Amino acid sequence: MYKEEPSPVAGFRGYRVRTFRQSRANLAERTQQGRVVHFVPWKGVAGVFLSAQEFPADAAALEAAWQAAGAPPVRLPKSGEAVLFGRVLPVRTLPFAGYDDLVEEPDGLCLACKGRPDPEDVAERVEAYRRATLLARAHALLEGWGDRLTRRPAEVLVWPRLKNRTLGQCMRSGEIRLNPRLADWPEAILEETLAHEVTHLTHFNHSPAFWRALSALLPDWLPRSLVHYL
């Protein structure tokens, strides 16, 4: 669908810039005219996707895309940090005589531990919180779409056994599986992935009808979906 070509700038705000041009005609339902820029956290890549007619993006276009993306982080989390929807949050532990609990505060995650905290136990609790938060956000999105959904999923699960490049999966039983790595990305990527899989409940293919239904549910799905390509 896209072929890589030389980029007008080598780097931008710590990101390596890669430029792709649409290499062939595509279904009208999938084609978005103009420039789309997507920043990829953890990979350190800014992907610039161009239509067949447009000239490469410049630094000013990258700056505008950066502002629209909400300044996504570039680096991986360090020890004592966790990622939650594109944000790197510090994790602090507190000794507590009562019960174990993990809460999200404005400045990070706080885990109350009975006794001396074990690093492996802390990591497990943080991961469990990330998955629970991911599932809660997914259900909130489904409720927000309301009557726009022609069919609701039978169940939504966070599925650790999905391959890294498979962010979501729709089963014929009506079950939707989400990759726990979606908690790493900005919430817009979860919304696009969930909308894609929910649309498969009525169109179990990638026909023109599927893309029309997806566009009706989430009109700006295309720039979000490019993260899968990168």
C-alpha cells in the first residue's frame, strides 16, 4: 500500500522520521487525501504518510502533528516506572499495615504493600492494573458508541497470547480479544482497534461495506490505524 522514500528531515524532537507514499490506488473507502503523520512511542519513529499527489512534509507540518498528538513520549520506561496509555508514570510503593492496593494519582501510581515490597510482585500488580484499566476503557468506549453499534460483542477480553503485531481479534462467537500492549499506546489507538473489531461483528471481512461501516463509527480511523503498519 505504501512505499518508503527519502524524508525531508532526518529527525524531529528525538524521533527518526520515515516518509511513505501511497504506491497504488486503493478502495475509495480506505483512501484519505492529504498528509497523515503518526508518532510511534517506544520505536522512536515519526511516520509521514502521503497521498500519491502530495509533496513530502516539512518540519512545520511535523510540529503541527506533534501538537495534535499530545506530545507522545519517545523513551521506554525505566525501573520504577510504568506505561499507561502513552504516559510514562513513576510507581512508588508505601508500607501499609492493612491491605494491598494500587491507585492512580495525578503524579503516578502508588502501591500500598503489606510488608517489604517484592519487585516481581510489584510488577505483577502494576500489570494487572494496566490490564484492568484497559478493559474498563474499552467498556466505556462501547457504552459511548451506544446506538451506533449494530451489534455488541458477547465479551471483551484482554488476551496476552495475541502476537505483538495483532492488537485486536474478533471471533465468530462474538468475543473480542485485545492485546495488553494497547495499554502502552495513546487511548486513540485502543479506540481505533476496538472500532475495527466491533465492525467485524457485522462484516467478518474487509469488504467495501466493512470500511464504510467503520468510517461511520469512527470517521478518523485511518491515521490511527497506521501505527499497525509501522
